[in-house]
Amino acid sequence: MSLILTPNIENPDDFYQALTDAQRDLSEDEANDMNARLVLILANQVGNLEDLKKAIELAGPQALHK
């Protein structure tokens, strides 16, 4: 499996709404904990360690400067 870097989320606005709704009444720490759990669940779906390492690289702070 290789990373899909083109838009691939069905109804991205609906996904964003569901995510923000789920975190609306959470504290910052609770929202961070939820995001960490969500990352682990989605990482399990990807499964491939090389793809996960590439995703970490792409999401890292250095990516903001490219």
C-alpha cells in the first residue's frame, strides 16, 4: 500500500463536522487524547509501517516549511 496524497475522503465537510462535533465539549487535554486514539485507530487501518513512517514525515513540523 502506498499513501494516497490526493483528496480521498468521502464528504470531507461532513467528516470535519463529525470530528469537531465530537470534540466540542471536551477540554483541550481530552481532545488531544481523543486525537491520539483516533490516530492509533487509523494507523491500525493502514497497517504498513513504511506508509505510517512516511505519513509521520509528511505531517511533521518540517512539512510546514516546504
